[in-house]
Amino acid sequence: MGDAPGRAEESGTPAGGSTPPESGRPSRRGPDPPDISEKGGLKRGQPQRSDERLFMQLFGFGDCTNPRALGPHLANAGVTGVVYEDLNDPRGVALLALSRIPSFFLDVLRPALSSGPFAALAQKPEYTMFGRTYALGYEPDLDDVLFHRPTRTVLNPAWPWAVWYPLRRNGRFAQLPPEEQRVILAEHGAIGMSFGAADLAHDIRLACHGLDVNDNDFVVGLIGKDLHPLSAVVQAMRKTQQTALYLDRLGPFFVGRAVWQARAEDRELKIEN
């Protein structure tokens, strides 16, 4: 993926990015540091920024005979998340876990998935998805977009059905002028907004650049109270330019229904179907 950052020493330039001044010669600055913060629109006249994001990870498992036994084990481990029954596998389940801290997935979640009722399950690597929330730059409430809305959506007991899938855009999209990209994304987004306004389907969008084993760009979750609208929104989006012309791959799709939902600090938030 090209030269690694911080190679300035090979050209004789100090790591700070500027040459030492010499007898009247003006100093030369290197490139400015990247700005990787999330940015929203103005709020009370002030720009919004955040250096935090919400990370989500989905794991799929087989050979599970008692999905309801998984929730208490996760709650005891301090995991915020959802356990889904797999619609396409009578012994399949999936776990969606949430945290703002990347190390949580190694320090807390990994031991939890290696013990208790998870120890006997067979993992399905094709359903492993990991991503982070992100902002587009004009959101009126940045914290809500990055943290609160995604959490409310996946933990809402009124919306137990879910479809999760990764996708990758092709290089032609990246080469389009920004104005044309916005038009294409607006067409796609308008469909999602109409389904959301009608309480038919609510979406989670996660970026996974460099985080996905199959080099996908995004992870998408469609959440709702019924299953058919989640299929209908995918069908409607197949006709958009983004899906029809600018996707390299889509899926695999995990389809399931929640049997356990809980915040680590609010363990009574559970549903029984």
C-alpha cells in the first residue's frame, strides 16, 4: 500500500518535517499532519468535532442449541450488544458487540467468546464484520450520529429483525467528481430516508477501510420491526446508480432476529420473542 508514514529520515529531513535553518536559508516545512477527526455541521454557531467513534463487530456461529443462554454470559462479561438467531441456519446465531474503545474487542470480548456457552460453538468466518461510525460533515448533532442513534437502533426492542452485509465500491466511483458522487449518494440515501421515515427500515452505516479481511469499504445494517421491508429496501436500492454501476461486491448477508439486547450498564433491556 505504498511507502509507510514517517520515512522522512531517508531523504535527510527530520521527523518533524522541516529542515534546520542554515545561514539565511528559509526553513522548509513538510506536509501538515492529517486531520482524522469526525466533523459535523455547526451547532449553536460552533463547528463540531470528535476524535471518538463507535465500533461494532458482528460474529456468526453455528451448532448453537440454546441461543438464549448466550445473553446472560455476555452481560456478566460487560458486553453491550445483540444476539441474533440466524434465519438461514436452524443452529446458527450471531453476536453484534458495540464499544467506543477498540481494545474492548480484544480485552473483554475475546475472552467472553472463548468461554462459557460460546466455547462449544463453531465460528462462521464469512459473517465476521467490523467497522466504525463516521460523519459526512454536515450532521446537526454529531454525537447523536456517531454514538447515540446507532446504539438506539440496534438495541431497540421494537426492531428485532436485522440484515447485515459488507460492500465494496469499485474504483470508478472514487474517480468521479465530488459533485457527481453527491448526486449518486443522494439518490441512494433518499430511499433509505423514506423507509426510515415510514418506520419500515433503519440503517447503520460503518466504514471498514483497512479493517476488513476481504478489503470491503463499508458494513451496512438494516434494522426493523418486520423482515419484509428490509428485503424491500435492498430491492429498491438495486436500481440506484451506486448499486447498479459502482459496486464491486455485496455480501454475504446475515439475516436474523434478536433474542437478547442489552447495554453493559443497563442489563434489563432484553426482549423475548
